[in-house]
Amino acid sequence: MKYINKKLTIENISVENIAQKYGTPTYCYSYKKLKENIYNFKKNFKSFSPLICFAVKSNTNINLIKEIKKFGLGADVVSMGELMMAIKAGINPKKIVFSGVGKTKNEINYAIDKNILLINAESKSEIIEIDRIAKLKKRKVKIGIRLNPNTDAKTLNQISTGKKDNKFGVNEKTFFQLVNYCKNSNNLELKCLSVHIGSQILDHKPYQKMLSVIDKVIKKVNYKFEFIDLGGGMGISYNNDKKKLNYKKYNTTIKKFLKNHKSKIIFEPGRSIVGNTGALISKIIYIKKSEKKNFIILDAAMNDLMRPALYGAAHKTLPSTIVNKRSNKTYEFVGPICESTDKFATYKNFQKLKEKDLIVLCDVGAYGMSLSSNYNVRPKPVELLIKGSKIKVIRKRQSYKDLI
Ligand SMILES: *Cc1c(COP(=O)(O)O)cnc(C)c1O
């Protein structure tokens, strides 16, 4: 995305043209960026060629998943719906891992029937349930156990998952018990140790700590895991902040780890694959002036993009056309929904805006559309894939008929 003659463009198409043709609010994804992200991700860990399972929950658009599949990625799913979606998108079940703390009987049944690579179990009760179902089916089921490495990912509290008081995974002691349980089962094949310590991680140190915990646990348990699933969580830069995850250091740490453990590495990245591919185009409905602040009321709202309301996340906010006048008022970009958390960003010295101007919220490819809802009976936006000068509708805008 860049400005060409003061007009914001995505690949070769101006935001203005997109809005004219498809209306607003509208989600757009850049194919070029997607390709670049996948290429870079692979390059970062080239020496041990991991299995990369795209975390479907970050973006559940089936056409986007089809594109991701073409680059050879598998999928990490956390529900029956996501598993069906991944399979429907053509992802080979042999490259699908199933995570989550509350898989139901139905979900386990379905996963076993589809012969997926791994069910990553997160509790003793779940392992017993998988064992029971596998026995009924007279099957041997490949599973992983998710370890909670008690590692602070140093990210937002709401998206941290690897500390001992988080609901995810099992502690060391339980892990050892469960390995033994699996050894004694005729229907479970323990293949994997999995972890996932959180999301939007920009510091490599938590990953190093996580690997040292895994190293210690494997040595203690003395069991050969075919796979070590390190989860996802790699952060992206949202607000021009210079902080970036040091992939080189993460890669070096894993390579060192692999000298002692001959396992295949699995990653489950979501945000780092799709986060910066997406933009949400919206239009200013009204500008409401108050003494110190101007409220820029957009036609996009928290139901379209929930991250700011849910996590206090900030998304870079850009005008579609540059004008060279600055406002001396504070601008607060808000949606029209009746909730005080329905706001996106606050800026000082933003360029002067007027009603009907277009505003673009950046880096919304991950946990944007996938977290959207129909709150206030608002139809969900259209999704477009931009490829050079071509636009492909990859999901239609919902109509009121769909909702009512
Ligand atoms: C959400 C999630 C991921 C993906 O996290 P990102 O931060 O988007 O990379 C991977 N694995 C599991 C188990 C998850 O719950």
C-alpha cells in the first residue's frame, strides 16, 4: 500500500476506485503481500523446513485459505467449523493440526474420521475422551499434548496463553502423567509435544525460554517426539513502531535445540502470514465537532473490526487522499455503534478531513473479518483480493436479507 500522486493505492488500484465500485466498509487483501509473507516465513526457517500450519482463526475466508494452500501450507484449526473449512479449501488433512481446550465428542469424532495429522490435547479428560472414541472406532489416533511452559510472552495480557494461570495446555507434572497414559493406551499414538505461548510476540526471549523449558521436559520424560509444535504468535508491527521480532535469533535457538532432539518442527502462524495483507476502507459519515475534539464518525464499526474494542489495539489510520492542511483539533475516529468502546484511534495533527472522505484502517488481515459480528444487525463487509490491477470478490457483502 502506498501513495501515488497523493492517492492511496493497494497494489495497482486506488482506494477511491475500490470504494466507488464496491462501496464501504470494505476489506481488501493484497495478494503480493501474502505471497511475500509466506516466502519470508519459509526463508527464515529454511534450514530445517518446518511444517507450516496456517492458524485459520486469524482469517477464515475460504478463498484466501485456498491461496495459502497453494504455497504448500497446512492448517491449525480450533473448531469443527474451521476443520471443515480447511478441508473444503483443499488442505491435505495430513497437514492439519487441531488445537483447543474444549474439543467436543463430535469434533473429536470428525477429526478422527478425517485422519488429520494431529489432535493436540490440552487436558487429561480430553485424552481419556479421545482414547475412548478411538477405541470405539478401533483406531489408533495420532495425538500431541500441549504443554504450558509457564513462559510470559510479554505481550498483551488478553492474548497471553503460556503462563501457568492461563487455561491452555497442561503443566509439567500432568504432562509426565499423560505421556505415561499414552504409552499404556492401545489406541493413542503420542507423536507431538505442542506449545503456543501467545500472540503478537515481538521479543525473541520468551521463545528462547519456551524452548529451554521444552528441552528440559523432553530430557526428563525421555520420550521421542516425532513432532515439536511450537505454535505461532509471531508479532507484526502495527503502528510504525520499529520493534520487530528477531527471526534470526529464534531460528538459531531452534537449530541449537534440534541438535539434541531429532524432531520435525511445526509452526502455527496466523497474524504473521495475513496481518499486514489487509486494509479496511471506510467512509466518513459525519464529523461531529466538540470543543476540543472532533469525532470522525466512520461507516465501519467495532462489529467490522473488533481488535481496538477487545484489546485496545491500535491500527494505523490513513486518508485515501493526501491534502496539505493539518487540523489543530484532536480527531477521534469512531464507529456508529452504541458502545463507548466503538472507537478506533485518536490522532493529533491529522490532516484536515471532511464528510464523505475515505479512511483506511491498516493491517487488519488477521483477527479482523474473522472476529467480526452482526452486532446492531449490521451486515458484514465485502472482502476483496487485489492482485496487481485485478480485483476478485472473495466474499460478498452480506445483505439485509441474509440477516432478517
Ligand atoms: C491463535 C493460535 C495460533 C495463531 O496465533 P498468531 O498469533 O495469529 O500467530 C496458533 N496456535 C494456536 C494454538 C492458537 O490458538
